[in-house]
Amino acid sequence: MNQKIKLLIFSISTACMFGITACKKDDNSPQPSTPSAATTTISGRITDNSGNPISGASIKAGGKTSTSSENGIFSVSGVSADANGRIFVTGEKTGFFKGSKGMIAETNGISKLEIILNSNTPNYEGNTNSDNSFLNNGTGIEIPANSVSASGTFKAAVVHLNPADPDFERKVPGGDLIGMDSTNRERQLFSYGMLMVRLTDANGAEVNIASGKSATVRMKIPANQIAGAPASIPLWHFDESTGKWIEEGIATKQGDSYVGNVSHFSSWNCDFPSGRATIKGIIKDCNGNPVGGVNVRVGQNSVFTDVNGQYETFVPSGLDFDVAVEMPELGISSIPQPVAAVSEGASYTVPDISVPCVSGVSFGLICSNGSIFSATYSIKWGNNQSVFGTWTSAGTHIVPVPSNGQAASYTITNALTGQVVTGSFTMPTQLDTLNQGQINLCNSSSIDSLITSFTINGDGYNNRVIRWAGVPLTNTLVYYPSDTTGFLVSPSTIGYVLSASIPGLPISGLRSMANDDETNLVLGAPGGKTYLGDSLVLINVGQYGLQGEKVTGTFSGRLKRLEFDSINQVIKEFPVMISGGSFQVVRGQNQ
């Protein structure tokens, strides 16, 4: 696929994300369209098994990328959810198994999550010419001789994920335990244990089970699950592209363990498949006020409350489970509340759960244009104790903290400009709110206005002037080094979307679609119209600022809308001419 086609697909998908398609019948009285894809801002933290933050981890979600800070914090905005409202986030860094989390998105809000990466440092060594048994307390893998796609010695990293582990959900690939069974039906899973396995040869290159061979997996069943464990159970391996578990094989119960054969290694799971139910609820403090940003364990899953203290997640239908708040870093928890089995497809609201009141730290965030775009925060104290989150507006924000009298520090980062503000304070010793004063997260080059305008003629438009003022969260330019291409996207609430793709950095100067195979322009308009640029389009980038600063320019030329005539089986073209076009956007973080 050539570069221009790839850029065209990206631009069309961007327009469609804001409810504009190229397939609807034209109407000459455009009306604002309603966005068709739910989007969210992801606020996350990534750590190792000991709770140490992992910096520099590569984060991916919904086609967007980010990198974790030195505190393990990351934020990704504008992530689209699937038809079920689910988002899927991955975190990856050398020396660790890839981590991931699927969850129900907070539409137009902040979806908070945590991922724990498990070390993939080899803990066993074997020989391809011999039978190999890598077991710890009866759990692990057995590989027969001549069954590895390597010769001589090899190493294995084997990690057992025990459902009895309080951090099970943060370590589990996918997090929300969604599987696809052998009939390609989506299922909600209940786990009896998992194994993460990575094999490497003498040179450190990754290898696997040889073609036509198999290995054995053994997983000790947790003591509290043995009584209800079925005699046989499906085996599932994790698909890292979809964030779902795929059924492949059977494990049988032998004593207190499940044993099964597998033909390859990734992550394997002994899970009982069920239908899906939805659980909702609200967490309140001692005064009856909603508590946002606290972790709620729901069966084998966990979820953070939103700003209104509400939580929502999937659970397997037909199984009893408990719901409880577990936030030891704040010194709060709740008595597990039992919930009887919920029917498939049903939604159940758990009675309100109350937790003790906690102290807080207040930050007054200011910015010259009334918005900090997107900022992450982390407050640390003690031995790897911390709270984190993301803010998407200026104003006063209060972060819950414990009343332990310990020394603490905070780091606040403007995710758009990279500006960092740090400070320290002492935790209160009794219920109190500490005021840290005002913090300016915008430098002198702050954005005060972002105007896009143009005149359009043709296809029902007669010298129609279009003008909108954008906001930095949506009017942004992002540079993708892997494609050496910058994408310029300017959506607006009035229903127009301008999406331009421009090659490389720096990009100041005139670009012509006739002379540059990587330059492209897409205009989405209300009423279901999408116009694609042709060879006469010119894009001129004037000011090209640093990250967080303005990128401005002009555009003009001929675009066309394509419509399929099903009667004559031909594609019709509806041209328009754009004149006097100008844009102002913010240069975002490189992705």
C-alpha cells in the first residue's frame, strides 16, 4: 500500500470519528452531525511487581501512542471505544512481558487504569536434546526433547498468575478477561490460573515450540477454588492484537492442578466461559459525598470510580462474586459486599458502598486561555506509595491523600507542552485539605485562539464562508516518526472536519498534491459529506512552533466527493473549490 493511500485511509477514519461519512446521500442543507464514536482520555500508571514506576514504557491505545513518565504515569486523549464501549491499552518495555488492560470507557471523561508488567528475565535453562521440566510448586511447563525451534541450550521465563493474588487483575493480559470461544462467540471468563511464557535461544532470540510438537502446562488450582473447579476446562491463549483470549484446547483436573497440552507459548489461561453481565455502583465517603478515583474490586476484575464516584465493569454471568473498595495507599477499604449471580445480558446496580473520609491536597491550575489541555499528576510518599491521575481543565482540583503525616512530593506535567512543575509538602495528621496554591501550566507561548476558516463553492455551496474556533485538545498536529509524516487534524463542534497529512519534519513551506505523493487533504462537512483533495490542492505551512505552540498555514484548491450510483454501477464525482483557507492548530506530542 503506497503512502498516499495510507494517509487517505487515516484522514477518512479521522473524519468518520467525528460522525462524518462519505457514503450518505448528499443533502444541500448541511446540518451539524452527531459524533458516532465514543471517545475518552486514558489516565494510567505502569509499574513492576514491586510497585516501582516504569518510565519510558511504550503505550498504545486505539491507534494512538504515548510514553510513560519517570513516575510511570501516562495519558492518551481522544481514544475511541468499540461498539461495546470497551477500550484496550497496552504497555511494553524491554525486560518485561507486554502488559495490557481492557475496560469500559468513561465516554467524554477520563478512564483511569493501572498496568503491572511482569519481568521476562529467564528463570529456567534447558536443553533441546532432553526432556525439560520447569515447575515451581507443581506449576509451570514441561517440554519434551526435540520440541523447541532451536538447538542446544535455551532459556525460559515462566510466570504464574494466581487468581488469589490481590494484584491479579493488574497483571493479567487484557485485564477484563474477555474471550472468543471455538465458535467465535464472545465470552466473559472466570480464571483458575494463568502462565506467561517466553523461550529464548543461547543468543537471546525468541523461539517457540517446533512445528508439529507440543508441550505441557501445569497450573495449581488456588485452594479457595478447588471445590468448585470443573473436571475439565478450556485452555485459552491471549491475542495481543485484540486484547481477547482465544479458546484452544482443554486442560483436565489432576489432583489439585489443571494439566493440558499446547502447541505454542505466549500466555495461557485455564478459564471457565460464561455469558456477560454488567455491574454498576457508586462509592461515597463518610459524609455521603461521591468519591472519585478509588479502586473497586469486582470479582476478578477491578475498576476506578469516575469523578462522580461511579464505576461500571463486566462480570461473568451466573457466578456469585464480591465487590469491595481496595485502596490501601489511602488507608481506605470496605467490607466485601456479596453479589448473587447476575443473568446474561443483565445490568445490576450494587447498593452504595461507603468508605471513610480522607484528606486532600488542593491545586489551583491556571492557564491564559482557561485550559491546561491535558495534564498528569503524581503524588508520592513512603515506600512506593502514590496516587495519580489526569486533569483536562484548569481550575481547582483536590486529590485524596492519607492522613499519615509523612513527607510527600508531587509532579504535574502538561502533557501537551511537556512543562513540569514539582513540589513537596507534609501529609496532614488528621482530616484536612492542604492548599498548594496556584500553578501556571502554560508558558508565554500559550494558545489563546485557534481559528480555521475557508470559502467553499460547488455541490450545493455558494460562496459559503466556514469559520470555527477550535480547542487544543482537538485542533492538533501530531508527528509520526515511523511514517515520517505529520497529520494535521482540526475537528469542530459545528460539524466540519479538516484533516491534512504532510510529510516529515520540518514541514514549513508550500506543499502541492500534484508534486508530493504524501500530501493529502480531507474535508468532512455536515450532512454526511466528505471531500477528498485532488492534484490541484495547495497547503502552505507558515509558522511551525515547538510542541505546545502554534502551527499555522493556508490551503486552497479543488476537492471532490465520491458517491456510488447503484443503478448505473458507477462512481460519481461532485467537485468543490476551496479558497481563502487558513488554519491554526497546536503542535502536540510526537507519536
